[in-house]
Amino acid sequence: MEENQLLALWESYDKKLSENLVLNRQNAQDITKIKVKSLLSGMQPMKIFAILLGIIWVGLLDMIVFNIWPAASPMFLISVGIHIFLTKLAIGIYIYQLVLINLVDINDPILHTQEKIAKLKSSTIWITRLLFLQLPAWSVFFWTKEMFQNLNFLQISIHVGVALGMCYLGIWLFRNIRFENRDKKWFRLLLGGIEWDPIMKSFDLLHQIDEAKREG
């Protein structure tokens, strides 16, 4: 076999090998995108359940507040009002997240999908921060003027101490539940599971595709 024929054969083989590598890389990327879509879609049932449960709960609280408004204590109305407001805000964020999940398309550029996942990540952190911010309300909603008139100094100190402790905890969590703290044990305890893990797994998978493209 002549040298020219050998070179032509080698170039043909090299071309086919390159085409196969490109095809395999593309197939791997497509499979990874499908995995990402599956991970995010798996979050939808829980979010839909949370939305429906939240709507029922808030509707029930609205009815209770409307019916007992004249007789309710100011502390009860303030506490329940804060809880209702933050719960409605959380419901709105859950609906926003459902829209984001449904907008994820495996045919979109990776950057667009990464942006949607980043918004899911950020909004999940905000939901958690807002829900913990209402901790003080749960420790004071039952306070009344008559109750404190019938308590001694020690009992009053305990109630006030618990309320201040819950207030401190709520503010501390609101300030510290951030992405930068994601590797800390308390953060994983609060956000681990269906609400957080699929987002991080999807983010890591897309990052791997991005790295592979750069290396290629």
C-alpha cells in the first residue's frame, strides 16, 4: 500500500474517530440535560401540595381572624397577621418556582438553564428565611393583658425570655441562611431533602457539562 493511501486511510479513520467523540459527547450532554429535567420535575408534586395546603391554611386563618376580630387581643392579631402575610408570600414564591421548573427546556443553552436553577436556588433560600422569620410570632400570639396580670415575676420572665430567644433565633437564621453556608451541618439539616438536593444536583450536572465543553 502506497504512502498516500496510508495517509488517506489514517485521515479517514481520524475523521470518523473525531465524529464519534463529538457524537458521544453530545449524547452525554443530552442525557445529562434529561437527568436535570427529571430532577427538577420531581420537585413539582411537593410544591403543588405545599401550595394547596398553604392556601387552605391561610384561608382558614383569614376566616378565624375575620370572625374573632372584635374580641381578639392585639398581640394575637399582630402575630397571626405576620404569619398570614409571610405564608402568602411563600405561596407566591412556590408558584414562581413551579413556573421556573416548567420553563426549563433541555433544548435551551446550558447558560439559560443555569440561570433558572440559580433563581430556584435563591428563591428556596428566601422561602426558608421568611418562614423562620415568623418564629417570634409563635411565642407571643397568646399574650394578653389579663394573662400578665395573673402571673408572677418568674413566670413573666420565662415568657419574655422565650419570646426574646425566639426573636434572636429567627433573626439569626434569617441573616445566616445563605448559600455561602451550604456546607454547614445546621444548613443541611434545615434545607436538605426534596426542596434543596435536586437543585444542587442539577447545578452540579450542568457545571460538569460546562467544564467538559471548555476542555473540549
